[in-house]
Amino acid sequence: MSEHLISKEILRAIKSYSLDMKRAVRLVINIGEHKKRPELLNFLTTIANTSDKIIVEERDFHDELRSPISFVLETNDKSTG
């Protein structure tokens, strides 16, 4: 499924870009139920699999994020938006 969501060229570009990353980043997806959530989680995991500097994590954001298909980008354990 993920091959259709993101091209091999983009994955190669992410891998190449991540070689110069100074810090790890974390893609943190809100927990919950949504019919598109597995697809989003697969997409984020596919991106994370390109580098050991990109990590996917699931977390309960309570009222901080409205939807189970919301996620934030963190670096140094702080959200960047």
C-alpha cells in the first residue's frame, strides 16, 4: 500500500536528506480510531524506515490534538508544530 502513497524517488530524497540531519526527529501520531489512520501510520512508517534519525511513535494527546489522524513533529523532545 505505501508504494502508492509515496514514490521511490521521494523516499530516496528523504534518505539522502536525512544523512545530513544533525538531530533525530519523531513523527508522533495521536492514538484513536479512524478509517484512514492505518494508512497514515503506514505512510509515516515508510518515511521513518528510510533513516534511523526518523522515528514514528503513537501517543495519547488527550485534548492537544483533535483527531486520531493528527500528528506532530518533535525534535529534542519538543513539538515543532
